[in-house]
Amino acid sequence: MPGRIAVSNRTAAEWQTATLTEIRRETPQAATFRLAVPQWAGHLPGQHLMLRLTAPDGYTAQRHYSIASAPDDSGHIELTLDHVPDGEVSGWFHTTARPGDTVEVRGPLSGFFAWPGDRPALLIGAGSGVVPLMSMVRHHRLRGLTVPLRLLVSARGPEELIYAAELGAETTPVFTRRAPQGVPVGRLAAAHVAPLLADQPAHGWEAYVCGSNAFAEHASRLLVAAGQPVERIRIERFG
């Protein structure tokens, strides 16, 4: 089917060396880190990986991170990380890492939140929850897919909207604390969700929700109240 991608489970189980090649600032607290992984097995939009750092004394730290980049054959993947206070791994990336540094990665992992590109996708995220959803948006654009896709993304203000320069007509931003002049301020509400469920594609949406526990619960309730079947809501939560 259009958009489907083959992924090697065997290769995904092996640790690989990844070399940092580029750092791009997204917001005051978030940055994108581009990694060269020559033997990367490929991934589906929405999947994540395990990343491992090893200190000179042998101490290791491992974290799961969503993949931000669309699947392609460049041998690179991208991660977008918030700078978490006292975070061992995110702190290293934001304060110490430089191009040429190496880490270890294993993946891709988990197919539950993956979007193969063959069904209408309604994406709802908050803060860094937009990261796996952006992989889906980028895949949709890169493959020139015609299947409907919409993104609702919540941020405190315009300066904290990750990927702001990349977001297009498929995206509706929701600002909870500060907004451009003329744009209302408030949390994600039924008024944002209900119109998409009232005028949905012929076979309905597959909904993908990513954010904090509280946001995921709130967004899921809005979807169900608007008529989205519970079994067609996929949730990735953190915190």
C-alpha cells in the first residue's frame, strides 16, 4: 500500500553507533539532533528508539526517544529533545554534545503508535508530544500521500511551538498562555476537535495522541465526546 515501509526486526534489536552530525535549535528549551546511523533498519512514522550514553568510567544511561524524521534512505535519523532539568541524557545533549560525538542507538521500537501512511490520520499533540507526529507529517509530505492528515498541536506560546517554521495548512496550533494578536488563548477544547469529527473522511480517522498524562487523558475525552471510537485512538504519553 502507498506509504508502507519495510523494517528489519533483526537489525532493530542490535545496538549501533550513531554519530552526531548537526544540532538545530527549535525553541529555547528544545533542539533537534541529527544522527548518522549507516546501518539503520528503517522505521515507521511514530516509532521510537532506545539511546544509550556511556561515561568514561563505564556508567551508562538509557532513554527512549521518539524519532522526529520521516523514513528515508539517507542513513540519518533525527531526535528532538527538551532540555529536562537534571536530565542525564537530555542535559548531555543540550550542554555537552557536539557534532562528531557518538552515542549508541537500538531500534526502531514499538509498532502500536506507528502510522504506515495508509489511513486518514488525526494527530493531536502538546509540547514535545508533537515529535512523533511530525515524523508522520514529514512522511506524508515526502511521499506525496493524498490520504487525509490533520494536526492539532498545543503549546504555551508561539516561541515554544516546536517546528513552527515547518507547520503548514494541515496544522492548527492551540496556544494555552500566549498567542499572536487576534488568536484566542486557551487549552485544547471541543471547539477544536468536534469539527474534524463532524466532517471526517469516508472511513473515519485513526487518532494519534501524544503528550503528558494529563494532556493525553484530556484529548482522549474530547475525541470520544466528539464521536471517535475508543478502539481507534492510539496514545503515547510521558511524565
